[in-house]
Amino acid sequence: MARKLFWLVILAISLFAVDAAAYGTYRLRSTEATESGGQWHIYLRIDLPNAPAIPHMPMKFNFTELTQYERALTDNSKDPVINRIPMNNQLPKIESLDVDFADATGKIFKTTNYDFSLTRARGYEAGEWKFQLKTADGQDIGTAQTVTLHGDNPVVDRRSISFSAKPKETKKDAGTEVAQNDTAPTSTEVAPVGTPPPFVPPEGFQKTDEEQIHTKPGGCGCDVPGTTQSGLAVLVTGVALGLLALRRKRA
């Protein structure tokens, strides 16, 4: 009995020491939250030793990721499976918020109910997180607790990659093997039929009128005045007329 009383006293002293070191306490409505529209809603009650001097007291909400809920595709399952991946040496995400301790009349209380949201846009994901509430100057309020955020993280492909190519199926026909996706080669040679025309047609050897050389008939190719037939006729006619005129004069 005395030993049990001794341990109860030690436990009470420990709890009192923890409460004395912390500035006030807080209590979460639930340590689990389900994702809705890409965010998780957190509800808590905050109790301070005394009412703050201002109605809106700045506080820091620190979240450190402990375990990530990875959704992965594996070789053994066609649907994603959940892998719990421990996270080590993670820096805390800090949400600086002003907590209202006053009512509509402006009266300030030392206790308040407060709620806020964690979003994926701020880097939060489904998993387990350590939550610690602090004052603006870094003093702890209460003790750290583990908060579980439920939701569907993006799928990660963990399936193995095969580099072996599938061989082509073959079929046997008359003792020969022909690939199923291949076709028999066809000949591209054309057998000649008839007599081919000459490369240069006969018309190509005939000279055109422009290609003919025009030459005069034999002779020197020059005319001597008075030696042509027309000139000789004129000379004979002139002599005849002269003789006729001379005869008439004598008569």
C-alpha cells in the first residue's frame, strides 16, 4: 500500500511539473480529422492561466510530420495500397494565427474554443503529425499530441519495370517458319515485253528547213552589166530603131 502511494505521489508531482512548465493547456476535440475539399478542420479548446491583455492573442500552431500514408501501385495489387512511411528529421510547419479570447461585448476570457484548417496547398498530406501549440514568443501551451490526417494522397507507381521484350509468335508452314507479324518479300523486278523504242526517234535525224544550206547554181555567182538577156534585147532594139531612122532620112 505504501509503495502504491509513493508512485501516485511521484505521478502527481510529474504532472504538476509539466503543467507548471507550460503556459496553460489545450484539448483537442478529436485527434483525427478527415480530408474534405483538400483540407482538414481542427477543433480545440485553449485554457490560459489568466485572461490575455488583448482580445486577439497571436499563437503558433506547429505541425511536424511523423508518418506519411503513401498510396502506391505494386506488382501484387491492381489497386493502390497504403504504405506507412516514417519521416525523420522533418522541420515543423508553423501556422501563425490570432486566437480570439473575447466575446461580442468585448469582454476577455482566459478560455476559448478555436478551430482552423490545414490545406494541401500549405504542404499538408494524409499521415500522422505531431502538434504543439506555442505562444508568439515560443513558450509551449500544454504538451505535444499526435494528430492523424485521413485522406487520399497522390498515387505513386512502385511497380517493377521489365526490360525483356516479348518474342514474336511464329507459325510453321511447309517446313518453314514465318514470323506472324512479317510478310513474305515480293519481287520488284519487271520482265520486259515487246521491243523498246529507240532512245532518239527517227525524226531526230531529219534536218529542219533552218538547218538546210542554201547555194546558187553553178557559175561565179556575179553578173556583168550588158551580158544578161534583158540587156541584150534592149541593145538590139536600139540598133534597129537607129537603122530605121537613118533609112527614112536618106529617103
